[in-house]
Amino acid sequence: MNLRIDLERLISEIEALAAFSDAEPPAVTRIVFTPTDLEARAWMKARCEDAGLAVRQDAIGNTFARWVGSDRAAPVVGTGSHIDAIPNAGKYDGVVGVLGGLEAIRALQRAGFRPRHSIELLIFTSEEPTRFGIGCLGSRMLAGMLSAEAAQKLQDNQGASLNDVRRQAGLAGELEQVKLPSGYYKAFVELHIEQGPLLEREQKALGVVERIAAPASLRVLVEGSGGHAGGVLMPDRRDALCAAAELILVIEQAARTSGATDTVATVGICDVFPGAVNSIPAQVRLSVDVRDTSLQRRDGVMRALAEACRETSARRQLAIHTEVLNADAPADCEPAVVAALARACHTQGFSFLPMTSRAYHDTLFIARVAQAAMLFIPCRNGYSHRPDEYASPEDIGRGTLVLAETLATLAA
Ligand SMILES: [Zn+2]
């Protein structure tokens, strides 16, 4: 089979999709179900229909574009990613897997390939947690890891319910029907930028992901007592920021001493109230993000935090509330799909690195219901979630070619 990627068209489509943005170029902001996101979705749908694919949407807006195989009853071979983007992000996160997936299908069509299993491009809804506070909304629901009932309770930061927002976006149907029927997929492969520096550092063309780390995120609210920075003497203080500072260091220490470099923990938000130079902090909100390839170690950090919250609140006499937003298990990629990717790299003559994905992706959830794996391409300096995120056309072309080859193997 003579597979050829139309790189010029693919790159121009990546540029065209980047223009659907609520930020000035080169930054991309595309929050789920905003007018800009809906325009981008309509544009994507038209591209898929141009390629002769049959497009459908489920009740949460996951979009499926199918190239019907000769055996219509056979389970589907899936590929895809997301097109939503956090505020002030770049052009490539998610998009490479969606437009690259579409181009892989077109390359197979041009090469005269006839799939036995249908090949389906999937554009997941809201991989990013920006609007509803929970990442991988679409894939969680597809995998049955987020119930319709729990999804119905979600609200955005303006207090609009997910149900209202999706209905306004024209999505009818019941959320109960989003979960995929068992045996839907034969296999699933997600192409994505690495979002880390290893491929570039090791000078490997591609990364074949064998494992996806387990993410957890929490909110911590420390409630102390405010007062005048001059008037309240030290023995009488219940300073919320000082308590929060202790917790932050406990989290860092727990991750550093877990026994493995795979453990990472981050406090990325620290909101101090009232936040005045001459006022004792009365209230602090922290966001905590913990990840590991081992669930035991990841949960060990969370236990250390819980223990520190109890101890600190007793000793400092203030209230500390924690809320776990998500605590997901890690996923092992399917060895057969990993092997198909490795073989395709070999066939196309590209070096690859077996890797762990430390960022999480929709495949973390799809892996619960399908044989799944991921293919990474390098991104410059490992930068992602920022406007200067960049993947070279050559790397995008290589990833798309290996994806096409792998889809052919899986769908034959
Ligand atoms: Zn992504």
C-alpha cells in the first residue's frame, strides 16, 4: 500500500482550526460549547463529511465520523482526540490527533485501502476541565466512569448547568445513552503531542505510550481568622496562609519521598482572602494535582495530605476542608495495540521511544472499555498549554503516517 500524507493540506487545516479562537493569535482559547467552539465543531464536521465520513453526535457532543467497513457488524477501530483548548493555549494539543486522524483516514482512502472494520474518528467533548471543573468529560461518560446523574449536577463557573449548556448547543438526547455499548471498539489509538521534552531529548521520532499515569485533583479550603496586621499579636493569630504553606510543603515532600520519580504533585492555585498587605489571611483556597503511574503511591501522597490537614487544623486551630474532584486509576495500554504501533514505526523506518504519558488524555478512560494505546510526536521544548506550543510539520507528518499504517493493520 502506498500511503502518502497530504502534509500541506493537514498543516493548513491546523492553521484554519486555530483561527477559531477567543484569544489573539498565536494563542488559542476554545472553551467547550462557547460560540467559538460550536463554530469549530461545525467546521470539523464539514471536513469529515467532505471525506465521505458519516457523522453523528451523542448527547454530550462527542462527535463520531465513520468510514464504514465492509463488515458493518464488526467492532470499530477508533482514533481521535479533542479540539477544546484551555485559555491562552496553543494550536496542537488534541488538534493533531483529530486532524491527523482525519488525514490518516484520507491517506488510506487515497491508497485504495478497504477496511473490514469501520474506522471512526472521534472528537471528544471537553477534554480540558476549564468549564465544568472535570477533565475528559466526554470520554469519562463514554467509558461509563461518570454517570448521567453525576454529569447532570455539573455546573460551569457561571452557575449554568451542563444540561442547559449542552441543550443550548443543540444537543438533544439523554445523557444515559452516552455510555458505549460493550464491545463497541476493536481497538482505539490516539495521536497526540508529547507535552514533555523526552522525545526531543532522546532524539526519537515518535513515542509509543505503554502506560498513562493516574491523576487526582483536590481543592483545599483553609479557614482561619483575619484581622489587622498590626493589631493582632502572634500568639492570637489563626493565619490561613501560614497553615496552607505548611500543607504545600507536606505535599511536595510526600511526592519527593515516595520512592519513585514517577510521583509528581503540584499546588497550582493559591487564592488568599482578603489579599491585602496589612490584613491577616483569613481564608486560602489551594488546588492540588497529584499523579503517579502507581495508584498506591499516588494515594499515599493523598493520605499524607489528609493527615497533614488533620494535624495542622488541630495545632493551628483552624478549619481545613478538602474536596476530591477526581482520583482516577492509571491505565495500561493494550500490548497488541502497542505492538501494532511499534511495527508501524518500524515499517515506516522511524525510531520510537516506549513511554509513559504523565499528562492524562481521553485514552485513559477509553482504555477502560477498549484495547487502546497512544502515539506521541515531539513538541518543541516540551512546551504545551501555552501559545508557543509547536510541533513541526515533519513530526506531524510522521505521526499521521504511522497512525494510518496502524489503523490499516487494526481494521484489515
Ligand atoms: Zn490534549
